[in-house]
Amino acid sequence: MLSILIPTYNYNVLPMVEQLYRQAESCNIAYEILVFDDASADEIQQAENQKINQLPHCNYTILPKNIGRSAIRNLLAQKANYDWLLFLDADTIPVSDTFIKNYLPHLNDDEKVVYGGIKYQEEKPDTDKLLRWVYGNEREALPAEERVENPHLSLLTLNFAIKKTIFSKVAFNETIPNLRHEDTLFSYDLKQEFITVEHIDNAVYHLGLDTSSIFIKKSEEAVIGLKYLLDNNLLGKDYLRLTKMYYKLIKWHLKPIAAWFFGISRKTFIRNFTSTYPSMFLFDIYRLCYLCSL
């Protein structure tokens, strides 16, 4: 019936697996929980994760070499034994004690994707993690009624169920650099194949908040990855709001000015992003101007 698939890297997923195990057992369904470790180096975390193998229907496997975010998801899908696959990121935890049960009515014979959503803890974190928390709450933690307005673009790959047969048509692209936006490309490819994305309110908490400096670095890497997708015609120019504006700036011959503005204003942007009131409007401008500078 259901394969629960969790890629991990240097992270202790035992608490999440134990919770998922209890929930799946209470549902009285055929299931498995597969955790693939992408050749992480943290032996302490690995030792904790090895305890997963003591649970019935659960398996923890350490890969011999690092293969990246796209390839490990495809590998999990290939090794799964059941028709429905539930992908969860390692640094998440279900909000509800009936998380698995809530998914089950939606896992029928239809070839589709079901996305449950994401939430962040209500308590505001320390300033050094505030940028990621604000971004997550404003841009990611959306209720289903808002996500359905743009169903494919609203899909995040940290908590979604997918019919296994879809992977014969759309898989995660393993040829792109390991620079993020693999979920954006995956959702775009699903849209091109007319695969339905169904949105429900069955969220997980995102636990692994990056510091502002790390999140800025990852966001810059994501922009580099996005530029690769555009340059190689893998992503439609109008799929993201950021890329729409990027091509408008090119059309209006303003790209060099935006690149120049990024160079002289970067430190000012960073001061805002690491402050107690990080601005998402400035964060969008920052990423757009960085894209223009590449």
C-alpha cells in the first residue's frame, strides 16, 4: 500500500521514524519505511539511525558514496515495494498524530501527487535564524486553499505522496548540478506531463532552521542552479515570478544596472537579512539582482 521514503544526510531521523512507525501500525495497512543515508560522515548520527533497523518494516541503509538530492529520491522510488510513495525530508516531523491516516483517503487509483504542506514553529527563533523562519512562514507555510491557486509551483518535495507509476514519466533530474531547485524542476516537469497535484492540509513541521548566513549562501546557490535551468532550457521562463522579472529586465536592457546595483548594495542587503526585521521584498530584490550579476 504505502512506502514511506526518507533521504537523510548527517541527521538523526530515528525520532521521526519511530513516530511514523507507530502511526502506520495503528492504521493496519501494508507499509514500509525506507531511510537512505547519502554517505554522511557523522558516525554518531549513523549509530542512532541504525536503531531504525530494529523496527519491523523499517530499513536504514547507508549509501557507499554521495549521490545527491535528486538521485537519492529516484533510488528510493526504485527500491520501494508499494504503489504509493510518501516522501519526507529528514528534518521534518508530522504536525498531527493522525498524519498517515490523513493521507490514506487520498491514495486511490488516480495517478497524481498529493502535497500535505509545511508549518514552522509559532515561537519566533533567535535573530540568527530569523530570516529562514520569516521566509518559511510567508512563502512556504500556506494553507491548501491558497496552494491550489498555483498547484504545481506550490509543491515542495519535503512532504508529498506520489503514485509510483508516475516515476516512469517524471523523475527527479539527476543531470543538473546539486545546487537546489530540483523540486522546482520536478514540479515543472509534472505540469508538462499534466500530472495532477492535489493539495491537502496535512503538514509537517520544518525543524532544521538554517542560520541567516547559511540560508543566504544556500539561496545564492539556488539562484546559480536556477540560472543553469534557464540556460539549458529545462525550465519555462515564466514559471517563477523571479524568472519573469529577470527576462523583463533583459528586455528593458536593465540587467547590467541590476548587476551593478547588486555589487554596491550587497552589504546593505545582508545587514537587513541579519537584523530583527528581515524584509522579504528586499530578499526578492537581492536574489533578482544576484541572478543578473551571474
